[in-house]
Amino acid sequence: MTSPTTAASIPATAERPTADIVPFPVRNKPAGPGPEERLAKALDSLNAAMADQRAAVAAWRSVLGELKATTSGLDQSLNRYRGNLRALSTSVASLHAKAKSLEEWADNAAAD
């Protein structure tokens, strides 16, 4: 087991190596923007964001207008379809009544 080295255990005649310590050059920090400049930059960013938002809302309103026109056209188309189905139903009911009438006539004619 080794014993820890202490200042008392190093002989006085042994010289410790010395070195010149060269300090790092000190750089001056660049002056940051002042409060007014930061505020102006923040306001510019806010104005740009608001302009983007206005454009997005305008586009959204435009798309809503297109959707309204499309759904209105769909409503008109469905109303025409319902009208055509009603007319078809009336025609089918009329043909069914005629077929029943002819069936009755044929049954009567065959019975005679």
C-alpha cells in the first residue's frame, strides 16, 4: 500500500518545475442592442406575424366562400334529384296501376 504524498515527504532540495502561465486574451463583448432596439425588433416581428395572420384569415374566408358556393350547388343538385325521383315514383305508380288493370283484364278474358 502506498502512502499519500505530502509536502513533508518531498525533500526540500527537489525543485518543482515552474511554468509561465499565459492568460487568454480578453475580448470585449460586443455591445448588445439596447432596450429601444430590442423593442423595435419585437414590434417589427409582431407586425410581420399580424400581417401573416391577416393573410391567413383572408385565405380562410375565401375558402369558406368557395365552400358555401359548393354546398349551395350541392343543395340545388339534390333538390333536382329529389324532384326527378318524385316524377319517377309517380310514373312507376301509374305504370303499376295500368299493369294491375291489364292483369285483371287478362284474368277476366281467360276466365271467359
